[in-house]
Amino acid sequence: MFNPDIDFSPWSARLSERTRVLIPGALQPAVAQALHERLARVEDWDLAFRDGHASTLLPAARYAALGQEGRRDLLARLARESLGRYGFAYDSCMLVERYMQQPDPDDLLHRIVEMMHREPFLAFVRNLVGDASIRRSLVQATRYLPGHFLRRHEDIVEDGRDRRYAFVFNLGREWQADWGGLLQFLDARGDVVETFVPAFNSLSLFKVPQPHAVSLVGGWAEQPRYALTGWFMA
């Protein structure tokens, strides 16, 4: 899965020093292209969003039934409700849950779920991030379209799951910075201290917790922002 032509040791050192890193060309090129094509064929994206103080999913069928105007109105409402507090709205495909319901050995996304839970993959990750406690992965597919956003947060949860490092395998083609959808890291005042542009086949990797956000995707964005996102966990 990881690109054998990349020397990851400098990136590992940078991650240790800076707590975050953007690694270009992280996946084998053929794997990155195949994942991009597979995500482009997903038709049943759910809408992940923050409803008040709870995170929830609007199933794909119900989201589609709203129609274009209804979906636009819903996103506008979610943006308004995020004033002054944490909020988000983006398309999600919960890969682990779908795999558990009905595994399909012919589906690339299901094979990725299996691979990310196998020891060779986890051993590589432990070496990359320098954390021997990592034992599992949690991954979902995401798609950001115009109007989608993810406000400031730190990836801290209260249900006992131990998130050590967050990851984003960026799989959107030809993404441009002025489209939005940028992974931005923030200081204690809320100022942006570093920005990662989600270039195709790059890996955003950062230690949890630290404040970050994904900027609003503009209506002029010409491509979906596809990614595999999640956490490496103890």
C-alpha cells in the first residue's frame, strides 16, 4: 500500500519534531489511482454532520430525497448552527461498519479495511510515527463538496477510544488551494499556523490532540475532495 520508492525516514523525523507532516506520493501510484476511481463510483454517500451537540449521519437515501434545493438549505442551516461552536458537514462512507455488515473480497475499499488492520501495515505505521502502542486503525471514506466544512476541534472523544495519530490519505485529483477544503492547524488564539493542501496521493499525518479544521469548500470547486481519513489507535 505505501510507496516503496519513498524514503519515509525524513518524514518520520519531521513528524517527531513538528507533530504533523504532509507526505507527498505516500501510496503506490497504482493504489492511489485505483482508490480515486473507486471513490468516484460510490453512490450512497451519507451526510455526516453535527446536530446541536451530537454527531450523526443522514443516510444516503434520505439525503438524496431532499433534492438539490433541500440539500443546499440543509447545509446552510448546519453552517448557521455552527456559529460559535464546533460543527461539520461532509459526505461519509463508514467503511468499517459497511465491512462488518457484509464484507466483499472483490471491493477495493473492503480490502483496504482488511489491510489497515493487519500486522504488516500496523508495524509500518508504528515505525513511521514512533509509537509502539498503536494496535488498530479506524478509517472512513470522505467526500467534501461545495458547502462542506469541519470547524475547529482536537479529535478528543469521551468514549474510551484512544486516538494517537490522525491521518488523511488525500485522493482528490487536481485540487487547488483557493477551492477551500484545506487542512489548517491552529494555535491557542485560533490563528492558522500551518496549512496542508490536499494534493493527490499525499498523506496528512498528525499527533492527537492538536487544534485543526478543514476550511469551507467554495462553490467554484471543480472536483470532489476525496480522502480516506481516520485514526491510528492504541
